[in-house]
Amino acid sequence: MSLNPLLKGIRIIDASRLLPGPFCSFYLAQMGAEVIKVEEPGVGDYARDMSMDLFTMVNRGKKSVVLDLRKPEDAEAFRQLADSADVVLESFRPGVMKKLGCDYDTLRARNPKLVYAALTGYGQTGPYLNRPGHDMNYRGYAGELDQNAVAGGPPIQGNVQYADLAGGALTCAVGILGAVIGAKASGQGTMVDVAMMDGTMALQVAAMGSRRVLGATPPRGTDFLAGSLPNYSIYETRDGKHVAMGSLEPKFFKRTLELAGALDLLKLPMVPGPKGEPLREALRALIKTRTRDEWEALLAHEDTCVSGIYTLDEALENEQVKARGFVEDVGGKPAFGLPIRFSHAQATGGDSPKLGEHTAQVLGR
């Protein structure tokens, strides 16, 4: 059986840099698209200097060409690349590509089938369109950062870039794929305008659901799935580690208490807020009687939805992660592969390119 990449034959010109755009095109490259990464002379993608290991993880399987789009001849070379491309991806502030003569309208006039994806913080319209920003800024404006905390505590930044990666990169990848399918069917390309602030707001469906019910957003840490329910919360274990109790459905919670020998706790109200505090306090005391791994051994293989909370180092060694083959060895270090499996296709893998490694091959110079 031939396992051909799904996006074989799709050419993407990627003028983005740092994290959101490259992470978007990494997924597409791993699905078989030819991704030509356009970088500035000398410095290239800023991520090369900031963290070469991070650069490697999100740029594997791509080609690198060097172009200075401020030079007329290089801007024309970019336009010629776009003539034969299916997609152009960029992450500049609105108006930059127009000044360079490489904007959507200019490229579309030459290639009507072109999908042009602009991944920015605030989108192509609105009063914020020219503001600079990073992940925490988009999350802050979108209301997500305010919700990401325990009750009564300050907002927590965390170490997952929700706006960059989920609100931005993955949202943009979905938009690109939809537009490419449409262009193949109709012969008509389109502009894909993705704002990381918009995409981050869209992730808050649970919080928005509560707001629709209550007429106002619950304070941080008090929403239904944010830790207010005693049976859907995080608890410290005897060894100072933690477990995630996701026993949301009554059948799971009952089984958890049954295995723990604490069925008497079913008499306490299982509700959010102050009325649920007696149950929460009882669960805190209960979970403190065993270590994390002891709770894992007792509950993880049963219908409880209780699991240990692992460090990233522990997660890399997790038997489930290893069984899926998701983490790969790249240059003697772990790296994430494509977290999607296909029955009749495969990810492409590949190395990250050296700066300008493919300039001569792609541009013929």
C-alpha cells in the first residue's frame, strides 16, 4: 500500500516567522505540502537566534530561500514564486506586504487561484490592526488570560501559547485547508484573514456558554469546568504531587469513591460554589492519604477519569505517548511529530533547513 502525503503537490510560500506562522506551515508540511520558507538575508527567521531548538521543531520538512523583499528584484522573485503557488502565508502587520508589492490584490491579479493567508494579532480590520503584540497580549484582550487562574488568584501566564498556537496557527491551518479545497473546486482563490485575538476568543466556548446562561462571565476559577465543581478539580497528593479528578459524570464519581473506600462522601452536595465546599474539603483530605502514583495504580485503569498530573519529562516517557510514536528523535533530542494519524497517508518528517539552503534550487540563482 502506497502511503502518499495528503497535500502532495500543494505549494506554500511561507513568509512568516517566529512561532505562529511557522507552526501553522509545519502541520501543512508534515501533511506533504511543499513549504518554501522565505527568510531575510543574514538573520533569517528571528527564531534561529532566539532558540535554534524551537526553530528546528516548527520548521522541519521545509525549504529555505533568502529574499530581501525591500529590493525590487527580490520582491519580483517573490511574486514569481506566488505565480506557481497554491498558498502564500505571511504574518506581517497589515499594510506591510502592500508596500512591498506582494499583497493579496497584487498576487491575485497574477494568480486568481491563489489562497493568501494573513495571520496577525488583530486581523486586517478594526482599531487595533496596527498594534504590535504577542501571545499574552492577544489572550489578555480576548478575556482568556483573565479566566486562566484559580479562584481568588491573579491571572496565570502559563507555558502554553494558546493564542499563538491554537487561536492563531491551527485556526489559520483550518482556514488555509478550507480555502485550498474551495480553490481546487472553483478555480477561485481567497484571502484568509486570521486574527489571533479572534481565534483565542473562539476557544472560550465553555465560558461563553456560562455567560449566556448567567448574563455575565463567572469570576476566574468559579466556572463549571474551571475548578468550581469538587469532582472536577485538581488535588494535591501525599507526596506533594497532584492528580486531576475529572469524575464529572455521577457514575465516574461513584466508582472513584467506591475504589477509594469513601462512598459515604456521596451524601455531601456535589455542587459548585460554597455549598460544595464540604465535599471539596473531604476530597482534599482523602487524596492526601496516598501518593500520586498510588492513586494512579488504584484509579487510572478504572472508569473514574482520575489521572496523575505529569511533568513534561514524565509525559515524554509515558507508555501511551511511546505507543503512539508521536515524539520523535531529531538530532538526538526529542521533538513533536504530527499529532494526527491517517489510515492511508503518512507524515513526511524531514529536517529543518539551513538559512538559504534551497535558494539556488528554488529560484535558480
